[in-house]
Amino acid sequence: MLKPYAFKSDELKEKLRTYFKTKSRRQTQLSYDNTVYGLGAFECKAAAGTLITMVKEVSDNLQDLPFNLLFVCTTQSMNGSTGIRECLPYLRSLISDHALDLKLTVAFRPEENPEEDNTLKLYVSNSGLCELGFYVLGQEADKHHPFHGFSPAQTAAHIIEKTELSCDFCNVQNETPYVPVLRGLMFPHRLSDGTQEAAIITFDLPFARINFAAALEKMKGIAAQALEESCLSIENRQALYQTRKHEEFKPRMRDAEVLSYSDLLYRASRRYRGDLSADMEKLLERCRNENLSEELTIHAVISKLSKLARLPKPSVVVFLGSNFIPRQYLRQNNSDDREIYMKLNRVAESFNSEHVQQILLKEGAPASDCCFMRSAGTDHAGEILNAESPSPAGDFYDFGSPAVTLTYRGQDLNEPTEHVSTEIFDIIPAFLLKVFEEFKSDPEDKQSQIGN
């Protein structure tokens, strides 16, 4: 209903006033003249519009520009970082063709704090993000005789209870602990009158440091406990059900198994006559051609492999999803990175001396597209992801360009009332000019900066 007002900030504000007639924080904010409203303004319009203005300004003064500037505006960040991933091969070709030496990546994004904050934060590092997945293989049954099968929903509920918001996955001293957050729960639909046969549970886990092998073992332990508890719960309910029907309850012995995706692939290959890897690639390509979602692609792959491996029902396959964003940071033991940090500190001091709003240097911005410009630990992560992901994320590139993120003021991200302070239209150009001045070096040293 509000989409037609996405590019009409003033009209959108008038429309929103009709929804917030009582005195409230949002009604008060609507009276401010220094805020811009518009669906999507908070995430991208302010930064993108400012960067377009910067392109025009520097184009008119190319003779005074000490850098090569590369502007990148990406989309679909919430969809597995699809935008930047598809852009990376083009960036590699561009850098190679023009012999560019990237020095710094500057990203702009809203500060996602619940409360308004007038300070500007310049983050010199970003956390990473990985996706933890559980595929629960149950057993279909007639809806009138549900105890003849095995409900994957019971196991899924226990997995969510034990995994979500658990501090056990990133238990590193002297660092901020991160916890898994539920990303999605899906029961793959099929044309059947029976009960559900499978469930897919995925979690997003930010990280500063993570041992993927240890995380997979932790996931296996959680899955084993969840299977045991769900089996006991179903048996107790079946016993009560048959007691009320005046029938004798006879417990069933069930075989169950918990394994990683790489173990499942290996066992399936032992029973497969042919080149399983090539055939799985064909299956993935067919899923992409049919525009299947990530969850349905995972279901197609694991269900096929579980039949080949003859997994017992119930079973749980743990895997890593393709939604992986590497961590990036300035390295303390690297002289070039230390020099960059000192320059950024001088940029902040110079900016603060001329503006009311102050820039603070901080660590640990949320994972974002800028992490792909110089990622840390992708060699090890790439090997693990290729082995443990039903739908691998693809190649990683290292352009050698450390990233900093300047966050600006706004609120209500992804809501109709999302807004951004108009001060950012002055702050971004002023900040970039300070960066240009500080990073300007010998004219013969051709440098490049990426604005994202």
C-alpha cells in the first residue's frame, strides 16, 4: 500500500501521520525536517545518491583527483550476498585489465542500534557470517495412523531449542560471543496425503573466529540428543494414545543415524555406479535452471543422496549452507595495515575538528558486502564449504583491499517508517574528501579506492 510513495518522502510522511495519530516516538520523528522517509532509503538510497553526486563532482575535477575511484553499489545483500558475488568476477577482470592496486574499501551503511545515536562510527573490521543447517529425515505415515511413521517436526523443535541463541559455537575468550539465530524452518512440500517426511532447519551464526570442524561436531551432538529426546517423546505419546484406545503398547526399536554432509556423500558414492560428483553437478544445474529456492535445492540433493546411502529413518544430516560471508579486519602484525589504521585515525581527528558530529573508530561491524574485498581465512573455509555444503557458495577472491565501514544515523530498518538523517548527504562527501587528503601520496603511485 505504501510502495507508490517510495520515492516521495514528503507524501509518505503525510500518509504515515494518519497511521500514528496518537502521541508516540514515531509521530514525533515525523515532525522533524532533518529526516528523509522512503521505503529503501535507510538501506541504500542515501548512500547511493550521495555516491552518484560524488561521481559528478570528481568527474568535473579529474585533473585534481589523486586516485582512481571505483564505485560499487550492490543489491540482494539479504539473498546470500548475490549482488556482490556476481560482481566479483567483473571486478577481477577490471582490476587486471587496468592494473589497479586497490588500497582501501570504504562502505556506508545504517547503524542498526535500537536507539538513535548521534555519533558516527568508523569500523575497521567486520565479523563473518556462516550458515548452520540440519536436514531431518523422518518417515511418512497416514494422517489417521501418524505413529506408524516418524514426525521430523518433533526433532526439528528439539534442535531449535538446543541451538538458537546458544553461546557454545563461538566460545572464544576476550572476544564478543556470537550466537546462532534461526534463519529458516522448512518442510519440503510434496503431493501426498501423509505426514511430513523431512524438515530443513538453518541458522545464521556471526563469528570472529570459528573452528568449522568443531562446530560440525557440536551440531552432530545436538542432532543426536534431539533424535533421542524426540523418539522418547513420541513413544510416550503413543503409549498414552494406545492406552486410551485400550490397546497394548509395544515399543518399536528404531535405527537412527547422525552424519555430516561429506560423510553422506562418501557413503552414497560407495553404492553409486557412475560418476556421482558429475551427476550431482547436473542436479544442481537443473535446480538453478528451475529457479528452485536454496532450501528446495538442499532437499533435492540430500534426499537423493540419503536414498543412495540407504539412511535409516529417522536420521539427521548436518551441513553448512552457502550463505557464508568471510571475516575481514586490519592485521596488527602487518606494517601496511598499521599505517592504514594511523591514517584513518588522522582522518577521524581532522573530521572531528571541523564537524559537530564526531567519528569514533570501532571494531566489529556486522558482516557486509565489503568483506569480500579482502577476506580472512577463505582458503580453509572454502575447503570446508565445498566438502560440507550441498550447494557450495562459489569462489572467493582476495583483492588485497582492507575495508572500513562508516555508519550513519537512521532507524526502523526494513519498516514503512524507516528513515535516514539528511546530515549524511554532507557527511559522506566530507568524510571521503578527508580520506583523499590523507591517503594522497606520490603522484606516480596510482591508487584505487572502492566506495560501496
